[in-house]
Amino acid sequence: MTKINGNVQEQMCPDYTITISKQTADILRARQDDRVSRFDAFRHLLELCALNRSCENSESEAGTTTVRISALADAWHWHRHTAKTFLDELAETGALTYEKTPTGVSIHLKCLTLPAGQ
């Protein structure tokens, strides 16, 4: 963003990819008691997939988690439709893939790289 005559204007930025550590994400994290930011919602997905947790506590592929969209919406203080749209947008960018399962959605974060042995 650039400030011209006191007005903030968006600049055209080339597409880019970043890699940040969990410690950096902790620093950048917004601390809110109310509605969770999109960044924090994405960070929550990263942590769910990194921990390989699922709502039914079954084993799944590394970097994947199974969860109900309504559970994500509740955790983020969002409407269910907003959470679903957020997942759709992330899928469109190639950050994740997801598919419906009998217990919710199985989310695989393609952008998540875990150290060997985890």
C-alpha cells in the first residue's frame, strides 16, 4: 500500500509465496476475544493438520485432518457459510484440498511441510 495525498491506495503486487515459522506466526497472530481473523483461522487449520487431529480421533494422512465445518465455524465465531466459503477460497488458491466424509470434511493442507518423522 502507498499513501498518496493522505489516501491509502493498493499497489499491484506480483504473486508470491512465503514460508514462516510457527514462532513468526505466533508474533503475527491477532489476539481477539471475538471473531477470529482469517489469518488465525488458517493458522488453526495448519495446527490441526500438523497435529493430525480429527473429530473422530482416527489416524489420517500427515497434513490432513477431518473436522465438521460447523465445528470450525464455532471455534472461529463465524457463520457456517463463511467457514465453508473460506475453505473454498483456500482450495481455489491451491493451499488445500478437501472432500466431504460421513463425519465432516477431510482437509489436506498442500502448503504444509512437516519435518521428517512427524
